[in-house]
Amino acid sequence: MRRTREGVPGFMARAFWLREPGVGEIRPVHLHDPGRGEVRVRTLRSAVSRGTETLVFAGRVPESQHAAMRAPFQEGELPGPVKYGYLSVGVVEDGEPGLLGRTVFCLHPHQTEYVVPVGAVCVVPEDVPVRRAVLAGTVETAVNAAWDAGVLPGDRVSVVGAGMVGCCVARLLAGVPGVQVELVDVDPGRATVAEELGVGFAPSDDAAGERDVVVHASATGAGLQRSLDLLADDGTVVELSWYGDDEVTLSLGGRFHSGRLGIRASQVGSVATSRRHRRSTHDRLALALELLRDPAYDCLLTGESPFEELPDVLPRLASGELPALCHGVTYGEDACSA
């Protein structure tokens, strides 16, 4: 049913906003009717990125990085008020005829409905469940990391940090023929997740050394140092962690120079250099959705809450009180009413 605001044609939706660091709220949002080249999407499910999104919620993005950390459909400015998020799956209800009724992924904040350009959505393959499809943005990050890492058949690889991103990287790299992947984490409970992903596991102190490549995703200075320690001579750490306003101290004496060790940043905002001239961000996202046909990723879906509870759930996720790898957000039948 069409809804209007003070006689203005369009629709009313609801969105989660960070009012100020540590305080969230649900706000009404007026949507215009989709124009040419646009679609209106009704959200089926979104998800909270435990890394960047909780740093944003806690107000820990340095001012110098406010512009770099903008989400594609962010409204407001960091540190707040701001509407932030980027893992959303919904169904196209209006707009481009060829997309009507299709399930799509979009890098959009938590919101019951939204209108975006056609190019901002990517069709979810029919055999990828909606619940799993929210991982597309994270698997896309893993694809970019794999392109940056340049892992080859037979390589010995460790992934330090068994969070949402690290687990996706481990599963992806384990598919390269002959590659030995060991997931490393300080939490021994992540061994179960590693088993479900089909990769090895080791506590940080017992991790195998002499690695050709180490992908670091623990977002801790200790994890980055351990990653360097695990490398073979001439090896490289691919750094996926983002630290917000934390400072990181490393010991670059010892083997760092004599072993010619390297640290390389990987960030999903740009396509990896090795593919930048041949793949678009849309190509990369479409590939991530194809990879999500793999049911092994279901083990990363560790909790869910209704959209209306986000103001209470985000503080618990940010503090660690509510443990999760990927926390889903569900949208009820009445969630689209203002």
C-alpha cells in the first residue's frame, strides 16, 4: 500500500541510525518513487559486520579516515549522527522491469526499504539462501585478499584471526589445489569452525611456521606480530585488519630485514591491483555471490535479532557481550510500515 508523508508521493521506511557513539535508534525515512534506472528494494535480511561496523558504533574511526570509511549509501557524517552498514539482501518490488521479484544484495545500511540505482544491486543466485547471501560483502573482501595475496598451488598459508573475514579467506584459499591452510586464533573454540570450513586449526602459540603467505585478520597488534613470526624468508603478510584509532607496535628487528619479510595492505574499497584493469567491483561482488553456493559458509551465521532490537543489540556486539561471527538482522512482515 502506498504511503505518503505530508502529501509527498512515495513510501515511508525505517532505518537504524547511530545518533552518537554508543547510542543507536530507529528513524523514519521517506523514499521517493524509483525513477529511470532505479529500483525499490524491500529488505529481507541484513547483517552486522563485527569489525568495521562495531568500530563505527563505538566512535573509534579517526577523523582523518572519516572520508575513506564512508559506506556506499551512508547518510550523515562520522562519528554521528550517521546511517551506516553494508550487508543487505532484499527483493525488488518496483523499478527496472527485468529485476522485479528478484532477490538482490546491496551494500546498504540497515533499513526496511530503500531506493538505489540498478547498478548498486547484484542478483543473488537462486540456489543461494537469503540467510547466507548477507555474507556476500565479506566473501568479496576475501576474494580481494586472495587476489592481493597471489597464493599459488602448493603454498603453505596461515590465516591469523578466525573472525568473519578470516574464516571466509581460509575457506576460499583452501580451494586452491595443493594449498595447506591453517586457521590461527587465540580462542581454541574456533577449532570447531575451522573443521566445518575444511581447514586446519592451531592456537596462536602452536601455529606452524615457515609459511609462504600469512593473511592477518585479528585486528590486534599481537596478531600482526605473530603473523610476521610465522613467515618463511621472503614471505608476505597480507594485512586485512583495520584498527580504527588503535596504535600498533611491531618488533622489526630480528628476522624482519634478514628474512626480507613483507607486509602488504589489502582493502576492499578498491579492486586488487592485479585485477583492477580487468575486473570491476560489480564483477567481484557477483563472484562472491557465486561462491556462496558453498554451504560451508553457514557455520559463520551465529545469531540473529529483529531489526527493531538493533539499538539494544549493537552495544552488546560492540562490547563483546554478545559473541558472534556474523549476526543477522531479520525483517518482519510489518517492518516496512512507518
